[in-house]
Amino acid sequence: MHEAGHTFLARMGKTKLRPGGIDATNWLLEKAKIQPASKVLEVACNMGTTMLLVAKRYGCKVTGIDLDEAALEKARENIRANGFEKQLSVVCGSAFDLPFEDASFDVVINEAMLTMLIGEDKDRALKEYSRILKPGGVLLTHDVVFREENPQVQHELIAGLSKAINVHVEPLTLAGWKEKIEKHAFRTEQKYGAMTLLDPPGILHDEGAKGALKIMTNAMKKENRDMFTTMFDFFHDHAAQLGYVANISTRL
């Protein structure tokens, strides 16, 4: 059984599992102008790290949804440990069929997931995000972007990245992401740059010295070394061709 890259990195101790790291996430949150009264949904909330960040920073209520019950149980533990049971809640469900009414949220957060949806599945999710957002509400997404325009090279990058992280992926170009999102009644602003997920300075910046040391200690254990090295080498070797994009998309 092949472990998914994001699950593996979380097991190594990595808490910021985003292509552009905490800086890209912070840019999205700052642009969103979240208020204490805002209704916020995080799709693919995983263990609740971003939910807690948002609730602590803005004093709002956040709902999380994820298909992985094991991740949701970790999220519940984190919520209880931080004493945020009144502000945060999680449910099990799919991005393709969100169990919420039309126009019921001010903000939808969905980081590092759309890249892992292939073809029309991106549209299926975006259609749901558009449906549940209020007019003027914002969608915050954060994904992998091609910095390479050659279709043949893109095809090779998709194959290599999918193999390295054990997950089928389909990044898009900057223009491709903008076009894909704006098809669903959004107006999109983008921030983009180099991927920091496994860049040593990026790990240090996102996780701090203690966290970075924990990750590297775990990664160099015999049972983890091959997978970590495969991922690290791929991202390092293709740093000029793959980056991150943060999209803030306003519902029209």
C-alpha cells in the first residue's frame, strides 16, 4: 500500500501541508477580510489546523468537512485540546455534495485539494463552492501551478509528481486556474511563486527550528528515508517548473 504524500508528511511532523506554505495561506486570509460574524467553511479540513488558526485570529465560527474519518477524529481532538468546541465543528462529507444550503457561507477555504481532482471533478467541486457561497462571499484556494507552458513537459510533470506523492494530480497554469474558477461565477485575484513545501528554508519558516528538526529526524529514519528523498528530489529538480498559486475568488 502506497502512502499519500500529504499523509506521509503529516506523519513526519509537518503541520503546514500547503505548496506555498503559511505565507500564502496568510495572504488569502488577510484578503478575505474575515469578521467575527463571518460564516466560514473549510473543505478538506484534515486535522483542523487552519480552522483553529482562523477561529483564534478572527473570533468567527468555522465548520470543517472531510471524507477521512481518521483525520476528522484528530480534528476533534485538536478542537477539544484548544477549548474551541463552541466555535468549531466538523462533519464527514464530500466536496461534490456539500450538505449545506445555497448561499449559506461568507468564506470557503479549500487548500491543496483541487490539484488532486482530475478533469471535470474540479468543476464538480467548484460548482458546489459557488452554490453555498453568498453573493460577495469569497473562495480561498491554494494549489500547485505549472510554471511550464509546454504541454508535453506538463504531461511528464503530472506523471512524475503523481508517482512521487502517490496521488494522481492535475495542476494547471496560472491562466488555467483563473479560467477554471471563473467559469463558476467568480472573479479571481492570484498570488504565485516558488513552492516551499519541501524547500529547507520553507520548512524552517513554516515549522520553526524545533518542528523542522523533528521532521528531518523522522524523515531520515530507515523506513521513511526512501519516500522522503523521492519527494524532496522531485520538488528540488523541478522547482523552476512547478510553483504555488493562491486564488482569492469573489462570488458574483
